[in-house]
Amino acid sequence: MLAARLCWPRRDLWLLGRTFAGLRQTAYHRRHLARRVVTCLSCGEGFGPLDPDGEREEAVMAKRVWQGEHVDAEVDGVRVLMRLGRRDEQQDAVYVGPGVVAVADGMGGHADGAAASKVALDAFAATIDEGGQLSDAATHADAAVRELAGGGWSPRAPGTTLVAARLDGEAVRGVWSGDSRAYRLRNDGVLEQLTEDHSGFMGAIEHALGGFSPDALHLDAFSCEVADTAGLLLCTDGLTGPFDAAWHRGGTLGDVEAVGDDPATTIATLLTDRGIRGLVELAAQAGSDNLTAVWWPL
């Protein structure tokens, strides 16, 4: 069970704390749990990502890779929000590690979309833990997804997008494959898109992780300076899609009019005025897809 998949009642949180009181003095707790706090933003309670069965390895994974129908959490200052939308299954996944964040979106219509995004970020996280670079982690994630199809390829094989960013001194460096996006909110209030969708005719994804194509992994990179960046927004197309559609038709999104020369202007205005949760809730009401947004203040 993910630590912040749902807001547990306060009584359950108290019982959970009592159940694991004996772990608090162990070396495991000092090494893995004391340094990181997950906060449920629905009730304000802070708790370590331990599951009710006390499975330590699963607890570590729960705080590293998230995949839930409704997540609203803060991990080391990074906001993680996930919504199911009007879908039967959550196919998005999020990784939050020390100075690294990543978002994956399992490809709809392909086999095992949910498994593809989760397996990809598990492999990504393992490589980062071993000191690997973002490109190494993405390559290993691609290999892991291809293994779901037995190492071969098929047009319907599992696939997933990936967008990841890492704090590197005075700069942020990132990689992506697919149509999940990275934006930076500049200090002057402008939202700048750092990625370009790998999609073609009718929005079909041309590049992503997995064996849906015989081609090798296509990975692009981006970077920006921290000094003039207020924060990073990594998201799946479930967040941006409704804004893109509203802008193209010149209409409204809920009670918000499409403004500016592109959808990023509207998103920036909402992010500034309503915060990341307000932005996500508006997109979730207007759209139908799985929706994931990660807000990383810098």
C-alpha cells in the first residue's frame, strides 16, 4: 500500500505508529525513514511510508515509486498529485528520490500500461540508487519494459513515457521520451516548456520506452539554471491535454478562459493564483485521462 494513496483516518495513523514503535530505534529506521517525511496534505498528518503489514522493503519502494488512484502528498518538499480520471486503471507512476524526480505514463491501448510505468520507474530508481546518470537510468528502464514483452517487439507491446529531472549544482538537467512534459516556472512568472512532445499524426507517440517499436530508445535532454527558476513542473498529458484542447478551440476550461499565446500562459496563471492542487483539480474535472503532476520548488 502506498503511504499517501489515500488519507487514512487519524485513528489508523495512531495505530500504525504504535505498530511500528519498535522500529524507531533500529539502524534501518535511522538510515531510511528518519531523513524523509511524507505528509498527507488532506489532513496535515506526517508519517513515514510504512505499510500496515510492516514490509520494510515495500515501505522503501512505496516512498520511491508512487502509483495510486488518488495521491496528494509532499515528499521532501516535492508535491506529488495523482488522479485516476475517468479511467479504470491508474497507468501513471512517479519517482521521488534525493535530488531526482521522474514521471512515467503507461501507454493507453497497449498491454500492461500500468505495469510498464511501474516497472520502468523501479528500474530507474535502482540505477539512480547505484549512482547512475539519468541517461543510464532511462536505458535500464527501457530494458525493463521491453522484458515485459519477452524482449521482442510488437505494435501492441507495453510502453511508457518518461520525463525525469535532476538537481546538478546550479543547474537542473533532465531527459525525456514520449509526451510527458517538463516545465519550469521562471522567477518572472513565465512558464517555459523544457520538453517537446515525441508525437506525430493525431498525437500518436513516436518515441517512448518499451518494445512497441523495433527502434532503439530515443532520448532527448534539457537543462536550465536554478538561479532564475522558481520551480519545476513534471506532468503527464492528463494535466496538459485539457488546456491544449481548450486553447485550440478558443474556449474555456471550467470557469477559466484560455489566455495568452499558448496553453502554458493559462497554466502559469493558475499555478500562481490557485497553486498546484487548484491546477490539478481543474484539469481533472475537465479531462478524462489519468493525471499526474509533480511540483518541485527550487
